[in-house]
Amino acid sequence: MSGFLVLDKPIGPSSMRAVAVVRRRGGGIKTGHAGTLDPRASGVLVLGLGKATKLLERVVATAKGYETEVDLSIRTATDDLEAEPEIVDVAKPPTRKMVADALTQFTGDIMQKPPIFSAIKVGGRRAYALARQDKPVDLPLRPIHVDELTLLDYAWPIATISIACGKGFYVRSLARDLGIALNTGGCCRNIRRTAVGPFTIDEAIHLDDVPEPLGEANLISIDEALSRLE
């Protein structure tokens, strides 16, 4: 058995936990994923089973799609709701046009600073481990590409944003940087991944609905996946 499975991962399980569930339901077949999705995020997680695991790097390199809600009235140390929120005093909330205009500066080829609470290694240790010990964490700016940022909805203090981006983009960093640009707070309330390359949320199966036993008929074939990736 070989092929790809597009999961709709719920909030809570880690990507590796999702892999373990699918591996078990596939009878112990070799299984891997095409890019980690944070436990606090939901949405598309592409898994490769059997011989398809050798092609996962090609999927990892593809563009990604996300939707997120950014709360402009608060900020946190983690840039999401994992840490205690600090209310930011905003005398005059930005208009919808101001938010949309601010988003334009984060498109194209840009440099982005990852969140200090991230899995990036600093001196052999994860940045989040250092940050939790209140040790200084200075992560360098990284080059990323953002195809499009669309303001789907805005009602102070929540901005709902659709994101089309390349590998290495941090949604939490966008929330933080948008707040800085608007002189407001900037906290990511939620993240949902809507696409990984040609694999979309519309075809994803919820983790709880993965059949047991999982068979090849439930998978996207390697040939079909390769034709999508061309």
C-alpha cells in the first residue's frame, strides 16, 4: 500500500500523534507528514504512506494556505493565546482600510522574524525552551515569500486574514508584525491551514474519520499526486 492521505487535523493532537494514528490504522505501514502543523492549529496535514514517504520533501516545498484571526487589542509573549494576554490601550482603532493597507507591506519577498516561542534551534537548544526559562532569544530575520494576504473580515478588534505563502512563514509573526505596523496589539487567536500545494481542505478527512483498517482505496495514488505537483 502506497499513497497520500490529506487529513483535517483538529486542534490538540500533534502532527506526530496524527501520523501514529494513521500508521496504526494502516497496519503499521511506514508513514510520514509533509510539514508540521502546530497542536494549536487545525487543517491540512498531508501524510505519505509506503513508497509515498520518499516524495514528502516535494510536498513540503510547495506553497501553503492559511486562515487566521488576529486580535489587535492584545499581545502575548508567545504571539498566540498560549500565554497570558496583555490588553493594549488603543485610543482610536484602525479602520478596515488601514488594516488592509498595512497587510500589503508583508507580501512579496520579505524578511520575517520568527516567534521566540518556536522550535528553531539556538546553540543546540529549541528557542521555546530558552524563552520559557526567560533566557534571551535573538532569532535572525529569515527570507520568506508571501503571495497574497487578503482581509476577509474586520470588526474591531478581530481581523480575519487569508494567507497564501511559501515555506517557512510564521502566522504568529504576521499577527505580531501587523500589530506593530498599526501601533496596536497583535495576537494570533487561531490558525487553520487550508492548503498544502495542490492538496486542499475540501478533500481532507478528519482524523477521527480515518477508516480502520485503512486501505489503498482511501489514498491519493502516487501517480495522481505527481500529476498535481507538476
